[in-house]
Amino acid sequence: MSSHSLKSNAQVEVDETSFTSFSVDFSKEDIEQSEAIFHHEKSLSEGLSARLIGMISLVGIFGTGLFLSSGGTLATAGPVGMILSYILVGIVVAANQVCAMEVACLMPVTGSNIRHVEHFVDKALGFALGYVNLYSAIIPSELAATSVVMTYWTDLNPAIFISIFGVVLVGINIYKIRWYGEIEFVFGFLKVLLILGLIIVGLVIDLGGAPNNERLGFRYWIHPGPFAEKYGTGSKGRFLAFWKCVSSTVYSFGGVQSIALLAGETKNPRSSIFRASKRILFRVIFLYWLAVFILSLIVPYNDKAIASSNGNASGSAWVIAVQRSGIRVLPHIINAIVLTSALSASSLGIMQASRSLFGLASNGQAPKIFLKVNRHGLPWVGVVFGCVFLPLAYLSISSGSAQVFDWFQNITSSYLLINWIIFAVDHIALHRALKAQGFSRKDLPHTIRGGQYAGPFSLFFSVLFLLTGGFGVFTKGNWKFANFFSSYFIIPLFLGLYVFGKFFWKTKYIKPSEVQLKALFYDVENRPEPPAKKLKGWEYITLLWG
């Protein structure tokens, strides 16, 4: 135990985790600090169950990137290069989710890492992160993607569909969090069905069971080959092609941090976040990696249809593979579910904008009006603010949907990496505070075995991905200011906001010994939750959607 003699009333081992309840003598100051930390959460509705928060996490992982941009990744890196990029980023995502989970289970507040970094590191960092999150959340990349998907069926002006789906998004987000969660559950379940269906259909196509009766096997791994070359030839060209795909792969995993963002609106947030986070690794391995592997077998990387995609859904590698196999109806079904995928991801952006504003307003870094909730406990002012920027999606009409989608993808990827970096920094700061104050990992509500290494690992790779994500613009003949701006603008924006916050509030770095840990442990004790249930037998299949 710790040197603070935290007396354990109950400790239940759950798989690779622990849940601990403490009997501790807390000071009046500890209790007041705890009340101040969690005060604003009381106005929110705890409308999300473990079932809903788990599906929202799945919606966050499986955006349109897997369906629309995976073909471009294949064309750039080749089949093996694409698989390796998804494996690498998937491992970093899993490690980062461990960071987010362990911190959020100790401090489950709406606004997640915005509030966390203010508590463990520096208030100015929370200010900078909050407004970077806001800047990125209001970029309607997924709403623009809906118009991309619709071009598969019609040549009507994309503005029509942007307008229609914009109204739908307002309706999804403006009522109450339970309504939002149930709709996201349906969208997420459809995604699971689609991905499982694509895996099965892709396997059938590869083995010669499609109407064209053509057996592919590993043909495309042999010719045109396992790796593509870009920015050079030989080993250098193959490596640079693989590394170029990291940015688009990061985009494909967008939204994973949404689990912690909604902590204050979740019933039994600690056990629910823990349960949902554990499932992410399983979904990444079983669904994402398997789907990408199957895709690598059924479409050659030098196929002109994916190498020079015009930005619409007809250029999706999945649609191309299914069409060429002679299956006529399935492409329409794929695109219909991809459309719901884009809608759910766009809805997630509005949610992130409103909760980021709530987190900022909780500490006086945004107008207090963003703390206002409706009778259902929903921060409606922030939702309205997020919806105001939906018309930015009309930019895809004038600039071309393919180009704008690429810009939005770069912006989203860099924003995600900033968040991953802060999640890792929070986790490292938490462990330093535990050590400085005589606590240990055993004192945390929920942990994953080996989780102490997740912070340094994900921090290293997230920083590396961020700094090299747009390296292609620096190679000969590939300079485009728009691509450079969309890839790197977020770095000076974040640093500028941090410096501004540092001077404006005259904040200081919080020493590990000064972090208010006992206030957080008081909340753990004061709001006890049941331990996470251990799955048995066929219950493991619920890892896909539960």
C-alpha cells in the first residue's frame, strides 16, 4: 500500500485490472477541493450507460477514414506498407487509450484531458488544448464527407446534401444526451455489421466465390508487389511511402478520446470508461487490422481507380473491389452505411466542441454561458455554437471535395495527435504525482497491467507522427502551401495559445507534490461504483459492440 496508509475496504481483481475502495481520513480542505473539481458535473445528466459509452467509443474509432481514405493509403504504400501503418498507429492508439482511461477513471469530468492537464500539469496547457480542440471540432470534415459519399448516386449539387444532413445533425445533438447516445448506438451497430460484412465478402472475393469466379489469393502481394514507392526508389522510397500513410491512418482512428470526454454524463463513469476502453484494443485488432488485411488482398495498389481518386465514394477501394467481382447491389449498401458513418462522426464533432467549451468554462477560460444546460442536463449553448460552423462544409463545393477532404484530414490528424500527446503527458504527470506523494498504481480505481509504460511510449510516437506528418510537402516538386498549412498550423496555434494563457493567468507548472490527489481519492470513496464484470464464454463476443 502507500505511505499514506490508505486502508483498503475491498479490492476485487478483475482480469488484468484492479478496483480499490479506500477508507481514508480526509481533511476539510481535501473535501472542499473535491467539491470544487466536480461541482459543475452535477448539472449534467448521467444519461449514458456502459452500453452507450462503449458504442460511442466504437463510433469514434471507425470513422469514414477506413472506408474513404484506405484506398489512398493502399495506393501510396502498397498492401504490406498499408498494413504496417495501421498496425503501428493501432498500437499507439491502444497505449494512448490506456493513458486516457487510467486518468479519466480517477478524475471523470466532462472535458476530459482539458481538465486533466489543468489539474496535473498547468492551467495554461488546458486553455491551449481546449481552444485547439474547439478549432478542430468545428471543422466539419465528416459533413463534407457526406457530400462525397452522395456523389456515388447522384450528380446533384453537394450543397443540397450538406444542408439536409446539417439539419439532421442539429436534431441529433440538441435534445438530450441519452437521445444522442441511442442514435450513436444504432450508427455504431451498423458499422460493426458493415465491417464484418466487408471482411466476409472480401474473403469470398479473394477465394474465388464471387460471381466472376476469379481466385485472387495473394496475387496482388506478388504483382505489383508488397510495397509501393514514393518520394524515392528502393528501400528509401518504400519506407517514405509507408511513413506518408501514417497521417491518413491517424485520421482513420479519429474520435477515440470521446470516451473520456463524456465522463461527466456517464452513469458509473469509472467502471463504464474502464469497460469501454478495454474493448478498444480488441476492436482494433479484430476489426480494423483484419479489414485492412482483407482489403490488401482484393485491390492492387497500382489500380488507377484508387491511385487517382476524384474524391467521391466511387473511388473507395471497397466499392471498387465489390463492383469488379460482379456483385451489383452490395456497393449501394456499403455506401449507405458509410453515409451513416460520416453522419455519426460529424455528430461526434459537435459533441466534442460543446464539451470542450463546457470544460473551458468550468475553469473560467470561456464565457460562463457555455455552462448552461437545458432541462435534460445538456449543455445546449455549446451545442448551438458547434452547429454554427457546419456551413464551412460548403467549402468542398468550390474547392473540390477531394482537395477539401484532404485538407480536413490533415487538420484532423494533427489535432488528434496534439490530444494524444496531452493524454500521455497527463498520464506521466499522474504517475509522478503518485510517486511524489507516496501513492502507487494500486491506489488507482482502474489500471491495466503494464500501463505505466503507456505514457512514454505513446508520447514518443505521437510527437514523431505530428512533426513528420506533412513531410511530403518538403520533398522535391511536392510543395503546396495549403497542404503545409493544414498539416502544421496547429503546432504554432497550440504554442501561441499556451504562451498567451501563461502570461494572461500567470500560471505555474504544478509540481508533482502539489497535485490534489487526495481530493480525487475522496471522490472515488464518496461515489463508489460496482467493479467491472468479468466476461465468460460467449460473452466475449460482446466486445465487438458492448
